[in-house]
Amino acid sequence: FLNGKRALVTGSTSGIGLAIARALRAEGATLVLNGFGPGELIDELCGELGASHVDADLTSAAGAEKLMAAAGEVDVLVNNAGMQFVSPVEDFPVAKWEAIINLNLSSAFHTSRLAVPYMKQAGWGRIINVASAHSLVASPYKAAYVAAKHGIAGLTKVLALELAEAGITANCISPGYVWTPLVENQIPDTMAARGLTREQVMRDVLLAKQPTKKFVAVEEVAAMAVFLCGEAAQNINGANMSIDGGWTAE
Ligand code: NAD
């Protein structure tokens, strides 16, 4: 049902963004990819998805402007690129704070402000922000990430109100722990650091807050993004769709 629609997914060379790109492609959208990775991987993904790729670092306004200039007119904008850094607040490196706020929050402001004029002209648009359970609740040592994710939930509500009459919706998807390379790669270090088995790390450390004790699959997040693009979701606007196994119900 997305034939003829152009979709840009930031941070789509890995994890959740890649799964969203694949799912939008399966519905017929023309894809623009963004994100880092080895040249061969990016070429392979562009081939698989019939997509173009824009190499832009979204930690600066200039990077977001470069991305939007190269991407052209987009009907579906998925702001997904993000990163994490964990540290007590008094030691939190200022440069990390700035990079996370820029990437996880400000980049979505820049891509949105640049995407909206065309969406308004087209009379249709979808802005989907990949937030997090950390857009609703906090955890210690994640000052920048939690602040940025709460911020993007607020930005999403503003966009929803401003654009409601233009046929454009803006929503967040807020996953709990999702099984991605990012998460999987933490396991060996945590096993070593805490003297735990792989199963103990997964259940008692990573999934401590997720009541189902199961990771969310990237395909589940992607399915929500597809749903939000559809006709049935035209009145879902400014919402924060949790996919966290009950984490934020507590
Ligand atoms: P990932 O590390 O697998 O993918 C991140 C993507 O962003 C990659 O394509 C990477 O190249 C790109 N990227 C990183 N820095 C960038 C930059 N400066 N400019 C442009 N692109 C950049 O991570 P993921 O787990 O798929 O996370 C994707 C999003 O989902 C993030 O916003 C993250 O906060 C959110 N999220 C993840 C989880 C989880 O458990 N994995 C849970 C909740 C929310």
C-alpha cells in the first residue's frame, strides 16, 4: 500500500532501522537509507532494497541538512538513528551529552522541519520517531539518553498538533529491550564483569525491567511502523506506542 511513496529511515544500516526499511520496502515504498557501516554492507543493502543511501552524520544540523537535500521529497520520515552512553552524571562526558542530544533529539527536529513543506504540499505524510521506554521512564546513569528520549516524545506531540489538519501524523514507537547487535554484543563483557552465565545476564541484567523476560524482535517494531503508515492509523496522532512487554506499566 506504499507504492509510489518515498520513505527515509535514519540509521537504517543496522538493527531496528534496517528492519523498518525492509518492512516499508515490502509494502512497496521507495527507500532512502542512512547510517554508517562498511561500504560492502551498504552496497548490499541498497541492492537488496533497491534503495539509495545518504552518508550523513546526524550529530550536527549540517549533517541533517545534507541528508534532507540528498533524500529529496519524502512521504514517510522515520527518525531512528540513536546512540547510548552510560555514566554517573558527575562524570558524564560533556561531548557525549552533546552528541546524544544532537543525534537522538535534535536530528529529528531538523529532518522534520525540512520534510514538512513537501508533506504539506502533498497533503499526506507520516513522521515516525523511534523513541524508547526511556521516553516515559528513567534509569540511572543514562542522563543524556533519557533526556533526549523524553524530548523526542514532546517534539512528536508538537508536530502532531501542528500538522494534524494537513493529513500528516506524527507518532513515537517506544520499545523496551530489543534484540539487536548492540544488545547482543554487550553480553560477553557483562558475563565477564559480573561472573554470570549468558542466561543470567539476559534475564537478570538486561531483562530485569521487562516483565515478559523476553526481548522485543526488530520485526515487531517494524510492523508497528508499517501500521502507523496505513489508513487504519490516520487518527493515531501524537501517540507514544509502547512495545516493552509491560515495562512502563509498572
Ligand atoms: P543500532 O546501533 O543497531 O543502529 C543504529 C543506527 O544508527 C545504525 O544504522 C548506525 O549506523 C546509525 N547511526 C549511529 N550514529 C549515527 C550518526 N551520527 N548519524 C547517522 N546515523 C547514525 O541500534 P538500534 O538498537 O537498532 O537502535 C535504533 C534506535 O532504536 C535508536 O534510536 C535507539 O535509541 C532505539 N531503541 C533501541 C532499543 C534496543 O533495545 N535496541 C530500545 C529502545 C529504543
